Amino acid sequence: MVNSVRTATSSKTGGVLPEPHKTSFGLIRLVLTVIPGLLIGAAISKNIANFLEENDLFVPSDDDDDDD
């Protein structure tokens, strides 16, 4: 039987290793995640709206604006 020792958090002598260095991108990561998501979502929505209007599945009418 093989003794397996997890060395990810401890050294061979049993001491706890220091936490690894973390590089935080913060605002840059947020912008690089949110902007493409918004652009892709807007493009998909625009394509679906054009498809629905071309196939007469949904055509907005001007009658809905009359609230007299």
C-alpha cells in the first residue's frame, strides 16, 4: 500500500506553507467581463428582435402609446 501525503498545504516536515501570492486585477477583470457580456447580449437581442419582426411574430404597434 502506498502512503500518499498531500503536500499542497504542508511541507514534508508537517509545517504549513505560506499562502501563495495572489495577483488581483479588480476593476480591470470586472470591465473585461461585463463589457463583452453586455455587447454579446445586445447583439443576440437585436438579432432575435429582427427575426421576430421579419416573420411577423411580433410587430410593435403605435396604438399602445395612446393613453388618453
